[in-house]
Amino acid sequence: MAIHLRVYSPSGPLLGLLPYPSGLKVQSEHNGPGALTFSYARNAPGAALLSGDDPRIALVIDGTERPERYLLEDDGDDPADGGGEARPVQVGCRGSLALLERALIYPAGHTPGAPVIGLDPHFPFVNASPGAILATLLQRAQARGALPEVTWDFTSATDSAGRPWPTTYTAQYDAGGDLIKTVQAITGAGWADVRMEGYRLRAYVPDTVCATDHPGIVLYLGRDVLKGPRQRSRRTVRSHLLAAGDGGALAEVVDATAAARFGRREAFDGRGGITDAATLAELARVTLGGMTSAAEGFTIELDPAATQHRPGIDYQPGDYIRYDQRRTDPATLEPLRVRTIATTYDEGGHPTSSLELNDVFVEQRIRIQRRLDALTNGAASASRTPLPPLGDRNDTVAPKAPAAVLVGSWAYLDSEGQQHAALAVSWPKVTDNADGTVYDDAGNYYVSYLLPGLPIGGQTPQWSPEQAVNGTVAHYDQLPAGQRVQARVRTVDASGNSSGWQLSEEIILATDTTPPPVPSKPILARLIGGIRATWDGRGAQGETMPADFAALEVHASTAAGFTPTAATVVDRLTGAAAAPVTGLSYGTTYYLKFRAVDRAGNASSPSAEVSAIPDMVIGSDLADKILTAGKWADVERASLQTSFFTGFASDDPRWVKTSGDAGATWSTAARPDAPTGARALVASKVLRLEWSENLLLDPAVLYRMSVRVRQTAGTACKITAGLTGIAADGLTRINTAGTNAVDLPFAVAANATPLSPGGGWVTLTGFLKGYGPAAGPFWTTQPDPQKPASLHPNVRYVRPHLLLNVDGGTPSVTEVDMLTLEALEFPANIIGAVQIADATIVGAKIALATIQDANIGTVSASKLTVGQLKADVTVSARIKTAESGARVELNSGGIGAWNAAGVQTVAIAAGDGSVKIVGGLSSGVSGQRIEINPGGGLPEIRFFPTSGDNYAFINAVGGGSGGAYIGLNSGTFKLRDQDSAFRLYLTDYVSTLETIRTDTQEPWGGAVRMAAEGASIVYLTQNTLHGYAYATERGAWIGRRNDDGSSSEIWIDNAAVQYRGTWPNYWYAEPDYGLCTGTVQMNNWAAMALAYGPTMNSDMVPIVTLRDSHALRKWQVVANSRTGFTVSLESASPDGSAGFWSFRI
């Protein structure tokens, strides 16, 4: 890589070259001027240029001049150095943004050339965009003659990209501050981002142009990164903040997570001008929010030989990239902001770069400042110097209305966790009366607000009562979050004269966006066919959940490191509790996470991930009486795939009253004659009870629901026993009318079934399966498994439901012994007393292997359904796994297999043993193997050389007119962070060996192509051509497609050699270069000496052309060597330029 420097005058003309810099280092920084340093020998060509008054430096890399300009500010050498006249001069430069240091802020009332005595030493801005502030100060500086070379392309309305400024600010600056400090204050507060291109200042809306995200740029330790030390600072971590405002206002805020992690760490924050307690507390919360965790950053040294992404070219300071040592979770890389890029060039021009990512303090400070600006409407003063005091005057002239009214809001929670919004209204101080005289008899401002979208009592929304304010900020709280709001302000002087109203813009009141803390990790217990996940009700650091905590989502997946989504939610808890996750596959590992959600819908980051494998039911579990009600309890009440059972041995808080008489009571009591546990639920008066946990539903399974009840007092009453439907969100009820209400449940076991007082225990049974039409009906009154009840199609969970003592009068009492909901393998009563005498086969006979063939002679049946059939010999005309669809069949013709569409895919003939296979064939299920036509699409053979998923393959595709094309493809690999592969592709019109992206099949590197018309070697990225070499019957081409769309190319056509493109314009040569070309601008010269840079390997022949607009002059090359040449004029020229072409012989 060829590196040299060009030296320019402040007004622009080129002064000369510095062809031999050493130790050159370039540093660029986000929102900063950057720097350039190097050493240069005192006697090297161009060294005298370093002693100029104000030289400007440009960096040239491989003949291309970079747009940056650097101010040569420092240089020095040591006369005692042993190098003598060859001793190095150390040179330090700053980027052209540092020019702004050469201009100051003058008072707003100052006129160029006029005295400053008696002027107000401030420059205020009211409701001004960052573009307006910067442009105004630059215009004032240039009117005084400062910064003549600086230009800008932003306006008060739009940034340099044409994007409107989203926010305006009210600020006041002290006279005497320089403009670079003002720019740094604006960028440091997060109001804007800036870049300097040459001498043009560009300003952008923050986090837009100067914050491009490059998710595809990932730096890997050990590949791109040689060293990447991490810096973490806990110095500023705080858990408690004491804030003080004006008028004795105090507020203390606490972050429970920080307190749990770091202990109590206290800080203080003074907020002058804030008297409202709610505002002070919210500002303190925002400030503390930036102090609750350690800040972290990285300094990365890149390997120039390995990294695929060029710093300063592929990404700039301010942009976001990824580093594999920083993750938000095991599967996600965190975006890191590039703060600085430092590149050092060695003597051969080879670069070495280092990066600073995520400055440990800057990013955090900017985020905090932006939130504070939002809360105070940008009315933060850039100076703490107060405006001059005003005098007193009393007249009858009305004052002006405020120039603007700004509104901002923030959300907060009350002590019960309810969400509210607070409103801040601010305006600039009024200084003039309506007639232009000075407003010096100040009274108050009167403020009110309107909620346009919130009529109260059916009335049109009204303005709130006016509030008198002796200042420029008013605050309101207890407002409805998310509603539209508008404010107005008028000025009233001491005599009662009032201005008109000044209205604000209409905004939306803020809503809560703060998620709950990350919950503690699940505690898992293995169940039969399921997993129980228990939560202790706290955060990951042991903190309590906030007042607006709504629910804990339980997420489960079979993929490790999964991201929780709505599809992975399996249950919700409202506090410390256990969630059974049922219906799981045996032998499969399940991964679980928790996520906390508040009332506003904000979700926390997921908890730590834990895993478990469900227990399995084995044969010994099925022996007589081993699998009892107690064991079913371990299977979990929520497992509808197995069973739900509840007796009433004790009061269970999961039964919740949802409606009924005011005096209704229910509790458990001893009942010796109760068949289940000698206790029962005793309910008096009309009472509707609902189980509070969601039970999973399998619509393909038949369920039986039973309830055992009796009425012991009152007149004859009715009972309904069934299920409450719950929607997919786990919260919304769905009844038989399809509405969200507690009534009209799905009556499964009983539907307003009458009971008789004193009639004894009655068992009511019904069946349930699947979904019915949305319009119903959904239930049946017959206990018939052939006519089961069904559910509304929107139901995804169910909760057992009891409605007791309906129409039974005040003294009515009903007792419930048990309620069950069982999943059945087959409908009950299909095999009953007619086929098998009652009780002839009991549990004792079903223990493992207790029924043998000796006990069974011959079984004759038109249809036999068994779980397992063992026999020494089976003689059958036809055996098949299903009547139709996907199946396997053994018959007299052989063995066949069919897919779900009924197409035969395997045929093994019984006569000759021939085999035909339609579909895929694999030599193994994993590891090293060959798979033929695995996808069922194009003909394809895959080769798996290892145990992984990467494979090479051969495939074929048809072409036009019956053509047959074939491809040979390598396995995938990473190339510039894209999945890539090598491919040999043979067709009837071209053969290609190329690198491709596997996602788009587009070229992604070098390629060799051969066709009947010619051959080529090319380099492409996604069909964009770069370097190439073509050969055809007409000739040959070697060239490069440039970034601007042009080409640099040598074309050999018959006996002629042609070149299209440009020649280098006087940049550093190498000793073996055949040409050195360029043009040089000269001033007041009679002779010119130009150096090639190195000593060329052989003699050079210079050809020189003079361009002079003043006169015709003779010129001549008077000296020539392998290091350079000298041109002399017949007479001196005031300016002009010389072009030269030197070729080596």
C-alpha cells in the first residue's frame, strides 16, 4: 500500500508533497476532530513545507486522496539527535473540526466591528433546532472574518441528509466560549451528531447517518482480533439517589436490583428550578437509571491479514458492529458502537488498526441526557449564568404572549402500581409588551391543559382550571397515560393586563416503558409426562417485583438458547407458585425460562435457562393399584392429557368465587360418609366457583368429567358442572356465547341438573371432545361418549367450573365430594358387561404378564384393537398399518409403503425380490453417510463426511430444449460473514467454477467461466463485477470495474494495445514502476524539481507539458536522474501548471 502526504495552503492550492512519512498514525473519532501524527526527516523532499504558517495536510493512499483535512499545529525536533540533518521532525495534526476552536461566541447584540462594552454577555436561543444554533453561530463568526474556509449543508429545518430536526431546545450560551466546545456540548447531550468532510461541517439527527448498524460485521477473537481487552467500571454504580430541588423539595429513589447486587450505594443530584415533587422524583429515577450497572467497553487490536472488514471504509466511528465476546444472551450478539478508529502505517504502508467500542462512560451519559431533555422539554440552559434582572414599571399596556409553549410528559406508578402520566409545560420568559416596550411589571403566567380525546360525562372536553405560575415551568400529574394533550399559556402583568393565549402542539401523554426486573430462574421437578416449574416470586437478584407486576410468563422449548415468543408461552403465574407443563414427549430435553410482564405490557428480559426431561410411565407403574389417585396427583392437576382430580381434603385457594350471593360461603368439612377422603366441600347459597389455573387442552382426546354431589338443606336446587374456556393469551374467558364473561360455561358433567335435599350422593358424568361451531351448541345433557360436549373454537385452555344452589333458596346447602376430568384412550362402554362379565377382569389380573396364552384359548372378533400383540406365527392374507393414507402393507404381492397422498413410495416384489423406491434413500441416519434425493425435488446426492450438518452435493436440473445441467457443490463455509460455497456448474452454454452465497446463489468471489465464445477469470460480489480477465476470438481484456462505475482496462485487439481509464496524478512510485505521471500547480516559479520518491531501477525519460495563461514561454528539462528531474523556464511565471509523463527504459 503506497502512502504519502500532500500539503495545501489554507486557501486551497497544493504546496507540495511529503513522499516519505514514517510512523504515520491516523485517529478518527465519533463527534470529534480526530488526529494525524507522523515523523519526517529534516532533509527529505518537502520537509521545508512543515515550517509554514498554517499548512493543511491530506492523506493519499494508493493514489486516492482522502477527504479529511488536518491542521498542522505542532512540530519539533531534537538538535542533539545523532541523525544530524536527517533527524526526524515529530509532527502533530488535528482534524479540520478543530478549526471551530478559532472562533468564539460573541454577545447576541454584537455587530461586527462595533464595541462590546455594555452588551448582555449571552447568546440565547428559544425553541431552536440544533441546526439553527450551529448555523447562527457560524454565520456570526464568518461575519467577523473568522472561519472563512468553513461551509455547512444543514439548515434550521433539516439536517445534512435532509431529515427534519425532531426536537427544538431553549438554551443560553455565555459569551467567550469557543465553537468547538459548543459543538461538543450539543453532541454530548445527544442533540446532534457531526462530521467534517474537508472543510464542510455536516450535522445530523442523532443516531441516524452517524449510527449505521452493520449486523453483518462481526469481529471474532482469534480471527479478526489479536487483542481485545475489556474495561469495566463499577466506580459510578449507585443504588440510592437523594435529589434536591428548589423550595426545599426532596426526593429519594431506589433501584432494588442495584441494591441487591452491589449493596447500598448513595448519590446526590441537585436540580435547580424544580419545585414539583413528582417531577423531581422522575428526574431522579432517570438519573439513577444510568448508574445502576457497571459500564463496559473494549479496546480491540485487529489482525490486518485476517480481518475481512476495513475500518474507516466498511464502517465509520459512530456506527454499530458486533464482537463475539459481547452477547446479550447466548444466542445474540450485542451491537457495540465504534467510538474511535486508530490506524498506524509501517514503513511499507501496511496498516494496523485498533478500535474503541462502547466507551464506558460516553454512551451511558448521552442516553441519560436525552431522557432528561425529554422530561424538561429541552429547556436545559447551556449556561448557569442568569439573565440580567429586570426593572419595575406599571402601565396599562398588555404584555406579549410567550413566544412558544413546549410540552413533555413521563409515566409513573402510584403506590398501588397504577400507571399515570405527568405533564411538564414550559415557555421562554416574556421580555416585551405588545407595543414593543420593555415588559418590566411582571405578574404571573396562567396555564391550563386540554385532553381532546377524553370527554367526561358525555360532555365535550374542557380546558382545565387555570394555574397561576411565577416562573416558566408548570407541572401536572395524575393524568391518563396514552391520551392526547395540549397546553396553553397567557401572560398577565402586575396591573392585570393579559396577552392572548399561546398554544402548544398536541402530544400523546407518555406511557410506562420500564419492564419489570428479570425474574429468578425456574426451579424444575420432573413429572410423569411433564415438568413442574416453580417460581419464588422474586427477581434474579432477589428483589421484589414492582407494584405494577402483572404476570410471570412460563416459556418452554426443545431448543437450547431459544428466544421467548408468544408461541413458547405454556402458562402464566400471578405470584410465587408452580406451573405444571404437561403433555411432553418422553426422552426429550425441555428448556424453560421465565419472563415478567407488567400491567402496561412491558416484558422483562428472560430469566436464566434451565432444562429437564419428563419422567416416563413404565410397566410396573400399571400393576394393580400402583397408579393411584395419589400418583395421579404427581402427574399434576393441570395435565388434561392424563387426568385432573380434586378431592376436598382441605381448603384449596385455587378455587375462586367469581359470582353468587353476597353471603355465600364455602369451606371443606369432615363428612365420614364422603367416598373420597371422608371430607367434602360445603357450599351455602348461590355460588359460582372457578379453578384459577389454566389446564392444557388436547382437542383430539376424549375426556370424561365427573362430579359427586348431594344437597343437604333448602328446597330443590340445580347444579352446573363444566369448564370455563380461556383464550390463547391465558387470561381472556370465552363462554358459550363467545364473550369474555364468568357465566355461560361449557356444561360437561351437569347442566342445571336438579338435586333433591337429602337424596344422598349423586355422581354426574359427561364427556368432552374437540371444538364445535362458533355459534354452538356446545354441550349435551346425555352421559354418552358418542355425543360429547365441545368447545368454542377460540378456546385453548380450560378451568373447572361449579355453579351451586341455583333456585334452592336462602338456606340451600350443597356438598361436593370430588370432581375429575380424565383423558380416555377409547370411549367408555364400548366394551361393557355384554362382552365381559362385570368384574371378571380386575386390576389384580392386569399386572405385568399375569394374563398368558394359557388363560386365553381362542379370541374370535371382527376387529381386535390391542396395544401389543405377541405370537410365534401369524398367518394373514394382509397386514397393514392403516386403511389409507401414509401406511405400510404386507400382502401376497410383497411389501409396500405409501405416503400421506396415497402414492406408493416403496415396492418390494415377492416374486423376484426387485425393489423400487420413490423418494429419498440414506445410508445412515447420522454421521458419515450418503443421501440420495433427500428433499424429493431435483435429483440430488448428498455426501456427509462428518457427524455435522455440513455436506457436499451433486444435483441436476433440466434446461431449455431438453438440456441436462449438473452441479458439483462443496459444503458451506463463512466468507465475509456470509454462508458461502464453491460450485462447478456445467450446462450446454457455459461451464463455471465459482464462489457463491448459499442464501441467494449469487457470485461471491472469484470465478472461472468457459463458453464457446471465450473464457474469463472474474471477481464478483452479488453480480457486481470487480477485477476481470477476458479472452475471446477478438482479443483479450484485463481490467477492473471501479467504484464509480468506470473501468480501468488494457485491451489487446489484433496488433493494437489500448488502455481505458486514468493515470495516477503524482503519487508515490515504486522502483520498478514503468510510468510516473501527474500534474503540479506552481506559483512564481522559474524552475521546478520533481522527485519520483524512490530511486528507480533504471533510467527515466520525462516528457513535460507547460500550461501558462499569461504568456508563451519556452521550457526545457535541464536535469534528469533515476530520482527525479528538473524543468527550467525561459522566464519566470506567476502561476500555471506542468504535466509530466516519465517512462522507464
